[in-house]
Amino acid sequence: MAEKSGLTQSTISSWYRKDILPSIPSLTKICDAFGITLSQFFLENNDNTVLLNENQLELLEAASKLDAAQYANLINFLKSL
């Protein structure tokens, strides 16, 4: 988590050792590292609802404008990655 977020391991470790809550800027770095929003981080998701981040929404919006052949090509391309 430290490597992905740019936070130091000692900072993250001190949260656990000292029972300290991270600051909002630190939480933002963690969320960015894992591709989620702060809203998604704090969401209590008991109904298996899938929440999408901005990049995922942008991809879905673009995909919705494709015809069937273009969509199939996009899916095949994504699967090849």
C-alpha cells in the first residue's frame, strides 16, 4: 500500500500502532492508488451494488456509442491485454 500510494511505510504503520485515523489527504492517496473514490471507500455496501469510478464510467459511456461489431472488437481487444 505504501508503494502504490506514495505514503511511507512508517506513516501507515503508525496508524495501526498508535490507533490513529489517517487524514483525508492520506486517504485520497490510498484511494487513488487503488482506483477508487473516497465515496467508494466509505460506502457500506451490503447489497452487492457495484460502484464505478470516473474512468470506468467514461469507458462505459464510450462503449455505449459503438455498434455491435465495434463493441465486439473492443471486448476482444480488452481481453487481449
